[in-house]
Amino acid sequence: MTLLITPKNKKPKFFRMEKRKPNRLIKEKSPYLRQHAYNPVDWYPWSEEAFEKAKREDKPIFLSIGYSTCHWCHVMEKESFEDEEIAKILNEYYVPIKVDREERPDIDSIYMTVCQMMTGSGGWPLTIIMTPDKKPFFAGTYFPKESLYGRPGLKDILLRIAQLWKEDREKINQTAQSVLEALSQSESESYIGPELDSSVLHKGFAELYNTYDEIYGGFGNAPKFPIPHNLMFLMRYYKRTRNEKALEIVKHTLTKIRLGGIWDHVGFGFHRYSTDREWLLPHFEKMLYDNALLMFTYAEAYQLTKEELFAQVVEEIAEYLKRDMLSPEGAFYSAEDADSEGEEGKFYTWTLKELEETLTPDELEIALKVFGIEEEGNFLEEATRRKTGRNILHMKKELSEYAHQLGMETDILKQKLEEIRNKLFKKREERLRPLRDDKVLTDWNGLAIAGFAKAGLALGRRDFVETASRCADFILEKMLNEEGKLLHRYKDGEASITGFLEDYAYLVWGLTELYFATLESKYIAKAKELVDTALKHFWDEENLGFFQTPDFGEKVLVRKKEIYDGATPSGNSVMAYNLVRLARLLGDQNYERKSYQTLMAFSQVIQSFPSAHTFSLMALDLLVEGTFELIAVPGSQEEAKDNLTKLQRHFLPEGVFAVKEKALSELSEHIASLKPVENKTTYYLCRKFACESPTTDWKEIERRLIPEQESTPSESTAHGSH
């Protein structure tokens, strides 16, 4: 989603008036809401208290939605919400409400749809004005305080709407009613269309190929998001079709984003997206979901290609997440800000003088050539495109090319760059760090569990699997209520907010990946429980698919259903993927049917634009192109688990894996019925609904599943085997 950008020439000075009496947001857990606790605006959190006040005093609601690491949210706060004049208008004529979109994605989703319907675009900060009964009649994103260059200012908007509210209420009510009717109609419509088949997969590939940037990688023009699930789909498409172009797109894109400024070359981890085509100038916030999904994608790319760079990136993302984003209890925090000391990117960028003071002359010479340093800086101010004197470290070529240019061996250059990086990292740690949003979200931690579990399998890193296990154990202990239903947010020892579809979908995905990595049946048992809860409380019996909110949740304007795979995949597409894999693993035909029905609920939109639904295509691939199921009935548990774990060093996304044990047999009659041959570890392999004869010969299983040119890696080849 494109952010609307202010054309201002200067960034405001950031300061906080701590002596000011705090408003009621000081009592909130959300770091984003607490950022606004000293605004002179009389903010309310989303609450019945706010809506009752609006009804009692006959005032419209001013709703502002953002998140803690959003740069333009900070700008609007400093320009308007810290401003006494704007605060006076808001407090006199409106009831102002602040919402953290990461805490309440249901509210954000509804009003973002409204904004897109009314204006044709969206983004954050999201600005909505609505009636006391939550019906919106005005929508936009960022507004400067004063009208500027034809762009209306917030002050003029607020005063004009306050006048209309007093003098022409009927017009406002008509607008609000028509918006509500359009919203309700869009959400109640059925999108069930023609049967989905493999032709949709081919069309999805063709669309991605047509928008692929052959020079810089990725898709389309600026701004550019990594969109990991596009690459995950392309790897699966390559595995099925052996279309070399699909693999080339993946390899080129993953290489280019690792070389670009979207990657933090000093402290590791990916920034959120690039404002330009070349991946040079990012928005500097770092999100847990991006890094978890990219960790998963690079791990799969390493499985498929065995390219060392991809394994290196997996290890570097893991180092960043464990160092900067891991809570003492073992769960992951949400995000790090783009801004520090009132400037976007200040923590991450360098002046030539700073580099000269930190590095030796020889090191500086290497850094200047490899990292594209310019005396006047390569970091352009976004609004004016003027050079700031600061540099974003980035690489335009692969390491071997720089080594050749500098007349040294690649390994020597790699070692020297690591010494340079360590010096810069140590120097950077002296700076004022950006804010870290330290709330724990169930859905994003589900992605982290999936990422670390996959990384552990791909690289033979048991410590990564242990990180995933510890995170999963925390979520399952702290984020389930007494009824076994998920909660969305954990902060300061308290779990709260009713779980959304993405909490169930992403956590089930993570638990399934963790089961394949550990073969501990408690994780697949919990995944099944959560899927059953989601089917009971989120399923749409009339038009199929899953609602974003449960039937026992807060009543909102509409219960939305989402299938579009944006920066993160939709809850419906991930749930369809979960269901087909659980169906094939446990032999549950109801799950199989529900998986297909989930995709059919949106088949019209998937058919019309498959490349916008690539996680759905991953589920469809398993449904129409088939899976294999490999179940070991152990003579020796250790032998069975070791063999299945080593096999998964290879890229086998169509496979599901299990080791029979008592707890798993209780979940599946099919698994319970399997017997060992001659009391030896016996392997049952089924492909596309047909089972092959069981065998005790592990080498035979390898021959059936692994292409001839590959061989099973030994433990000694595992990366940093722990």
C-alpha cells in the first residue's frame, strides 16, 4: 500500500513535552498509543467510553490509526497532535480516538477499505471522521497542519466538518449511510466463481514474469516490497514445472535485496521496503513479519540451490532477531522504528567523516568502493530528493566482483568486510537507538516460529529449532485463554485482545513447520486444536471462507473476509495451506474439503489476478498437483527422526512428514493403522492418493524422493552445526 507523502522541505524537530499532564493513553499497553500520551489532544483509546461521550455530547469521532514505527505517523503527530491550536479544535468539536493498527487489525482493515473506497488510495497514518455510531463519512491519510500546494490542511478540514456537523447534518448522515451500504455490500457479496485448477498457477507465474524487473529484481517499479510469498510460490512452480525462469527470478531478487540498502549491512535484518526501484533507499523501520518471512524464503532458496549467500542471509537474520528482537521469555517483539533523534534513518546512515574516524585508511578505501559511499551522501531526502550528506551502505555487485576489482581473493575480502562491519557495529551502538515496539503479537510470532523451524531444518542448525520451540512454548502458555482461544497481544506480563484469524492461521503454520523440524506430536496436536477452533468460530457457512474476527468478538461495522496477499499473506490463504497439509498428514477429508472451499470462496478474485494471491496459489498447488506423505513407523525413534530430519535438508515443499507415536495415533486412524515390518523402522510413502509398498530400506526412500543430482547432506556439512 503506497503511503501518501508530504511535500514539505524540512523535517520537524522532534521533542516531547514531558511536563505536560498525560492524557488517558498513558494507561495503555501499546507503545504507539503511549507515544501520544503527552499530546495536548484529549485522546481516547477505542472504547465504549469514547463512543458514549460522542453520543452524549453529539460530537463526531476523529479516528487516527497508525503504528509505532510509522515515519509519517510521527510527522503528523509533531505537526498537528503536538500543536495546541489543532488540539483545541479536536477537543472542542470532536471525540478523538487513537488506534494501534497492529493491536486492532480488524478496525484498521474496515476503515482502510473505507479510505480506499472514498479516495482511491490508502496508507498510514489513516485519518477517519465518523458518526458516534462508527459510520465513516470522511477518510484520508497524512494531512499537514495547514493547507499547502493544493493539499488540504488538517486545521481547515476539522473546522469545515465541524461547521457541516452543526449546519448540514443531513448531508453528513447521507454520506455515512451510503459509505456503510457500499461497505456492507462489498463484504456480503459472494466471490465464488469457476473451479480452480492448474491453469491458475500458470497464469500466476505469467503475471509475475511480466512485472519482473530483470535489472534489479523484484516486481514492478517504486516503491518496492520484497513480498516473500511471491518468491515462495515461484520456487514451488519451478519444482513442479522445471521452468528455469521461475528459479532465475527468485535467485536474482534474493541476491539484489541482500546487496541493496534495504538490507542493514552493519547490524543485519531487512528494512520494510524500498522507496526506489534499485532497493537503495528504504523506509528504515524493521518489522518482525518481514524478517521472519524472508528468513523462511532464504532458507527454502538454500534448500533448492545450495547457494552459500542464501544460507549466510538466514544466519544473519537469525542473529539480528535473536540479538535485538527476542524477549527474555523467548518470544519476539514487533518492530523497530525508522526514526531516531527526530530523523528518519539517522541510526543506520553514515557521513564520510564518521567513517574516516572509525576505520583505518585501508579499511576506508575498501568500504568506499564496496558500500557505495559518496562525499555528499547517497541518502536523499524523500520530499526534495536532495542529498543529505549521509550514506546508506549498499552493494551494486556481488562480492567476487569487488574482490576482482580490488585485486584480492574473495575470502580475504569477506574477512576484511567482517572486520569493518564489526567496527561500524560497535561505533553504531554508541548512537541513540530507534524505538523498539516491545509488544508480542501472536500472529507475527507464528511467522517467526515458521522461519526459525525452516531455517533449522535447511541449515542443520538445531539451535534455530530450539529458538522456534521456545517461542512456540511461550505463545501456547501465555497467549491462550482458559477456553483455549487465542489472544492477540502480550505486553508487560498481560495477554489480551481477542485473537484474529491471522493469529490462528500463522500460528498453525508455525506449529506445523515446527512439528516437521522436531517430530514432537504436541505441536501438531495443538495445531489441530487451533484449526478446529477457527472452523467453529470464524467459518462463513453462507459464502465459505473465514472471517477475520470470531463470532464471539466485538461487534464491528462489518465482519471482513480477506484473501489478498499483501506485505503479509492473508489469513484465508494461510489457513487453506494449513488445512490441506493437515488433511494429508492426518487423513482428514473434512480438512481437505474446507481447504478447497476456502479458496473457492474467493475463486473469482484469485482467477482474475492470481499474482496478488500467491499464498493461495501455494495451497492450490498442493490441492491440484498433489503431495506426498512420508510416515515412519519406528523400530527406533531416534533413527526414524534423524532420517526424516536429514531428508528435509532438501527442498520438498509438497511433502508432509510424521513419525508414528501414541499421541499422533490418537489424532489419526490412518497413522494408528500402520505397522512396522519385522520390528524394523518402516517407511510408508504415499503420493497423490496412492500408497507405495512399505519399506525398511531408507536408501530406497531417498531414491524415490530426491533427484539423482542431489545427495543427502551429512551432519558434518551443516552450517555451524550446534
